[in-house]
Amino acid sequence: MEYRQLGRTDLNVSALCLGTMTWGEQNIQAEAYEQIARAKAAGVNFIDTAEMYPVPPRPETYAATERIIGNWFRDHGDRDAWILASKVAGPGNGISHIRDGQLKHNRQHIVAALEESLKRLQTDRIDLYQLHWPERSTNFFGKLGYQHLPQDHFTPLEETLEVLDEQVRAGKIRHIGLSNETPWGTMKFLQLAESRGWPRAVSIQNPYNLLNRSFEVGLAEVAIREQCGLLAYSPLAFGMLSGKYENGARPDNARLTLFSRFARYSNPQTVAACSRYVQLAREHGLDPAQMALAFVTRQPFVTSNIIGATSLQQLDSNLASLELNLSADLLTAIEAIHQEQPNPAP
């Protein structure tokens, strides 16, 4: 396993991070335990979750993922072996079951969310606490163009950082991170932190894969120059880049088979581009999923690549991607596809 520095901290995280958003929905606790054990044996020391998980969010399964992880820590006593990341939710549709749906990144909600996460995770601190998505109206979750809303009322970033600072000083959070953020938001958080002596974001968790490289446009430079590296989520574009959905296939129990709401990677231009990447991998004798993961992990702005799986077979394949070196010819071919069909699934 390869390890990389998390921001400017003294923590070194594995280049592959264990994603958990299926636990409690597509995976039961026993299966999650098997995944944790397998990842740990492979040298993974970084695990990412969120108060909202599992996905899709439902009142019946709310926070099941954190409970499973907490039960693992209780049953195995290895909390100190892991760098634990979680997230506080922001406002949005479909999550009215979380604190009555009136979510803000203010003192009330951050403190409440953090305290409940700590209880569920059965720990006294979270190593990386992230704002799951911006409270303000901006371009994330598939939206590229920014449309300004003059009457957009959101918690001042100063208030958000101040309460996070209080939790860091209390020892309940070690470091803070951003997620689904924009270049403006990232730089503003960093500027305020440095000018006020508040915690500095050490990472940004955004989507990044062969079908969505929008992070490269403005945030890649920020990630490198500011040492606020990318924690890449959806590196396989909900499994599309594995090739298992080729020619309209819908395998039993697969995410896009079970949940029709996930249409981000199903538009015609995305399907066409995906088929080209899958075919390219096969022409080079590679597993399409491993090629897609290796492409993400190798990027200089990536701190860790968040891999998710619903089976040990998938997890083993994902872990093995770390051993794959992409040739110069293959990278040139990937760029050619990207130039012809850039970011079909932002």
C-alpha cells in the first residue's frame, strides 16, 4: 500500500480509502465487517463515511453506516488503526428526516451532527470532519454552470469555521475537510482559516473519474498549491466504468438496477464515452474498472481514491488497481477520448 500526506498534517493516509455508503442498504453488517477486514489486511488505514449514509438516504436506514463502523470498533478494538472521516449534511431534497430537514452549517447543526456521529461511531474523535456539500446555492452534484441567486441566504463561512475551530480545540475533531466544493469556496475557507487562525481544510472530497474530470479545471491547481488534496469519490462512476452496464445490461442487485434515481451517468453521451473507455481497457488486456481506478489514483492532485464495493470480489479487484501502471500509449488514448467527449457526466 502507498501512503500520502493528508494536507499539511502529520497523518499519512492510504492511497485507497474504504468507502462505505452501501453499508446498511446494499450490504449488511456482516458483509461490511468482511470488507473492513479485507481492506485492513491490504494496508488501507483510511475509512470514509457520513451521517447521511447509506445512499440513497431513507428514514429507515438513516445513519446505519456509522453504526456499523462503530460496532466494528467496539467488537475489534482497533479504532487507533484507522484514520476516520465523516461528514455533516447540508440542506437538500430527500433528507427531511435529518434534523427536520432544516439543515445549516451553523453551530446548532454542526454540534448536533458531530455529537450524534461520535456516539454512533463509538469514538471520542473524528480524524477528518467534512462539510458534505455547500449550504449556499452553487454548482455541485452535476451542475457545471454557476447561476447566482442574489437572495441566497446561508450561514456565513466565518460562523461555520468558528464552530469547527471550537470542536477541534475540544478534541472532538482532529482536522476539517470540504466536499462538493468549488474553487471560490475552497479558497475562501482557506483564506479565512489563515487570517483568523481557524482550522485549515486539509482535503476536498469531490467526484472525479474518466467521465467527469471537471475537478481539473479550477480545483486541481488549488489542491496542489494549497496542499488541500482531492479525496476522489465515484471513481468508477457508480460502476459504469467497470463495463457491467454495457449494452444496457442491468445486473441483479447492482446500484443502477436497484435505484433508478441515479441518472447522473446514464445520459447518451456518457454511455457512449463509457463504452469507449471500457473497450480501450480491453484492447490493452486490462480490467476496465482497474484502469479507471488507476487513472484516478495516479493524478498528482489526488490524496486518496475512495473505493466502494458490495462484494469482496469487487473490493479485491479495486485494491489490485494500485499495482497497475498505465502506459504512455494508454494515457494518450485516454486523453484522445477525453478531448472528443469531455466531461459527459459532470
